[in-house]
Amino acid sequence: MGMTLAEKILAAKCGKKEVSPGDLINAKVDLVMANDITAPIAIRQFEKLGVKDVFDKSRVVFVPSHFMPPRDIATAEQGKVMREFAHKMGIVWYELGQAGIEHILLPWKGHVVPGDLYCGADSHTPTCGALGAFSCGMGSTDIAVAMATGEVWMKVPATMRLIYHGKMQNWTRSKDLILHTIGEIGTDGATYMAMQFEGEALKDMSMDARFTMTNMAAEAGGKTGLMIPDEVTIEYVTPRAQHEWTVYKPDPDAVYEKTFEFDASTIEPTVAMPYSPGNTKTISEVAKENIEIDQVFIGSCTNARMEDLREAAEIMRGRMIAPNIRCIVIPATQDIFKEALKEGLIQVFTDSGCQVSAATCGPCLGGHYGVLAEGERCVSTSNRNFPGRMGHPKAEAYLVNPPVAAAAAIAGRIVHPDEVAR
């Protein structure tokens, strides 16, 4: 029997010729990651194991991202714990000024490559599955064991196949494909499944755009999201890879738990309404509602890469954001910040009245740099809008692609980009 992409990778990592959904395996990991929220918990569990060292210093990475720079004493203490452990163990550590959001930083720096089994203590670890790696989030206890042994115990997931035909229309982006998909299958539609994304619509996508789709596998309940490596993948990986890689592809006779097919040419820019990523409407529908907003956030591990910033800046160039609107722009990593500065994008945002801040997750999780008050509405390029996600439980977050977010900042309400860009 043939295997899916996820099964191919897991079979290789546990040393078996083949695996099937439901199999329990011990698999060797290629990379382990934790951040400033999850690392301190993993460190405590690691110390309980009584081991003296991590399995491979070059394969364990700590990234301060969520509350960094620290917002208060408690988060400063969190950062201190992970910093001291990282220095003591000699593992890979990205300090402020070199770091950013882990899910964008690690592939950018070449830590994750095709064929890897990458385990991170964060739910959006599947982002790196766009490279053709099995990337999954795990709890801090599992991460502690992985740091110590270089292995994880897990159940092989069934695979959901998602095929996107045709070419996207003018303002539609990969964010809209995944929001549309979650709207169709629900936030629990892929629970503990590997989501294998493929099809004609993906072929013309940059890696920036592809990462956005696998990132939000988490919002559908997926164990991971994966894409089959192609020329675009190899071109991205080759100059930055920090270790060897293997390209795996699904067998023609692979068995899938479910298959969904979409015509990308019919998918409009999509808005996830409060309070769920699965509560979706088209931009045409939402624009008619004349929804006035208080804040726009362009950032997060979903949409804070160079392509996202370029598209948002092009909408804003020569225009001012609406009166009484706050627009916060946060490039995902320090490298992206520097590139955006070099290209003049930071100048465009600041000239338009935006606040540009240091690389961090920030407002995405209601951390800092833009927490919402009661009753406030925010248009965000992030991935979640559950009650309380970005601040007060009675605040509202609307999830969109970067051009729609930029257009909303200019208009002061949720509009189709055509209304601003024409």
C-alpha cells in the first residue's frame, strides 16, 4: 500500500519500511524548538529527567518571541530562565536583535529543511511543513524528552488531501485559500490529521505565501500541514540549509482519509468574523456591513514576511490611515525588519501614520504592543480570533490577508482593496 507524504517522512524517522494511520512510533527528531512561554516549562521537566545534556546542541533551538522585549517582571523572568539554560547547554539561542517569530525565523535561517521531523513547543509549528517537512506542535513535557533523547513518541496521523485548482483572482491570497478551507471544513475538521496541500494554485506561490497556508493547519485542528517540495522549495532551501535534506513525495496509490477539492479562481478575499477562524464571509459580503474599526495589525507568524509587507505598503504608499485608527506593523524577524528598512517599506508605513515595532508576536496573542480594550474592533493578519485572543473577551478581531488589512487601515472600516487602490 502506498504512503502519503506525512507517512513517508515518519516511516523514515522511525526506521520502518512503511507506517499506517494509528501506528504508535518512536521517531528520531531533526529539530526541537521552544519559546519564551513554553521553554521554562520544558526546562523544568528536562531537569526532572536527571540528564546532564541535550541530545544535540545544534538541533535544539530557543527563540524568545511572544513577550519579548519583556512586558513586565514575570515575562522578564521567563526570558531569564530560558536564556540561562541555553547558555549553560550551549544550544542554539537567538537573542533579541537577532531573533523574531520562531516559525518564520527557523526556515529563514535554514534550521528546517525538506524531510525533517521538527517538533516545536508551539501550536503553529506546522508552518514549516510548507518545506515538505513533518512539523508539529507538542506539549512542553514531550519537548523536554525530545531535548534529552532526540526522539518523540507519537501516533501516525491520517492524511487529509486538499487540492486547489485554477489560479487566484486579483486580490485573493494564500491566506484566503486557507480561511476559505477552514470555513468549509470547520475548526475541528482536520483534528489530528496531516493536511496535505497541493494543486495548480500552489505552483505559482512563493514560499512566503505557502508558509501562510501550513501555518493555519492548526486552526483546522491539524497535527501538521505539508506541501510537496518542488523547484520553488529547493530554490528557497539550497542557499540556507544547515543540514542535509531528503525530498519525499506521496505515492500515487496513497490512501487519504478525506479529499477536498477547491477552485481557487472562485475564492474571493475572505474574512474570518468574530469569534472563530471558521466563521468566514467573503469581502464582498463584509464590505456591505460597513464595519468600522479601531485598530489594524499587520504581523504575526501568518503574515509578517517580506511579501506581506510589500503588499501592505503598496496599498498605503502615498496615503494616510484613517483618523482615529491605530495601525501596528510588526515585521516577523530582525532580518525582515532590516530588509523592509532597506527597501523603504518602513518609511512608507511611518509616513502613512503606522506604528512599526520590533520583531515579536505582540498583539497576536494579546501579549503586548496592541492589546485590545472592551468593545474594540481589530482587523488582523494573524491566525486566531477566539474571545480574548487579542485582549478583552468582548473585543472583536477580524482575520484577513495583508492587502485587505492595509485597505481597512486607510478606509477606517473593512473594505475591498479595490475601494482604496483604484
